[in-house]
Amino acid sequence: MADLEEEITITHEEFVKQALKDYESPLIGYAVTFLHDVERARDVVQDTFIRLYQQDIEKVRHGLKTWLFTVCRNRALDILRKEKRVVALKEDEMARVPSSQRSPAERADLEERVVQMRAGLERLSENQREVILLKFEQGLSYQEISGVTGLSDGNVGFLIHTGLKRLRSLLPPDLIENVTPLKDS
């Protein structure tokens, strides 16, 4: 009951501020998968939150995560359509995994694995790659992925299943031992 009262008394600014805190970083990561440029991804996410600020809270409150990822996706695709080109992500940018906890050998091994995984993902269809990244990198449920992409839940499941199966055939066995489908909650 207290949650309901709190939900009612939250201001528009507080709602947007909380959404920004919860989703800014995942949305930037998601936008980077389309744009391959962190600065342009930040611009897309900024535009997403401007659009959220302009929305009626009640229309987006209960599906906020799906709404944000959908707006972010559509804005990133709009930019790509305007440019009519896709900028290739530089391999060294993909492999960069900052960590002060790992030894140089461990970092090199991890960077190699990231490069191999990204190369495998690039060989999948665009739909397979997108749903796999939304599921495993962003933690979205099948239903949320469906809302973001416009695909049915069944199609999302099929794309994830076939995409992971293809990844297993493309990647070395030691790399794929942890690439298993998660049960959708």
C-alpha cells in the first residue's frame, strides 16, 4: 500500500530522474550496438530521456523499461537511416575491457574472448544478434524484447535459440561453455 501511495506522489521530475539513474547506462550500451560510437549513443539516450520527460507518466510507468528501449532503438535506427551507412566498430574498441584486478595475461585472454564473441555475433543475422544482445547483455525478458523489436515472444525465443546454436558452431568449445540459453522469467 505504501508503494502505491509513493507511486502516486512521485513528481514528474523525480520519475524521470529515477529512470535516468536506472536505465541510462544500459541504454547507452544498447545504442552503441547500433551506432558503434559512444558519443552518438549518448545523444540517442539523451533524446530518449527528453522524450520521456515529455510523456505522461501514467502512459509509460508500468512498461517503462520496454518503452525506453523501444524509443532508444527507434532513434538509433533513424540516425542510421539518415546516414545510410553503418560505421564499423573498431576491433580495439570492442576488445577494451578495463580492469585493475586482472593480470596482463588474464586481460589479454579476456580481450581475445571478447573479440571472438563479437566476431561470432557479427556472423549472425541482424535479428538474432539484436535479440541475443537484448537478452544477455541488457537482461530483458522475452516479453520486453518483443515489445522493443515488435517481434512475437515465440519469434524472439526462436531467434535466440537458433542464434545460440549458430554461435556454438562458430566459436571454439572453451569459449561457448557458458553460452547457454536462460529460462525466460
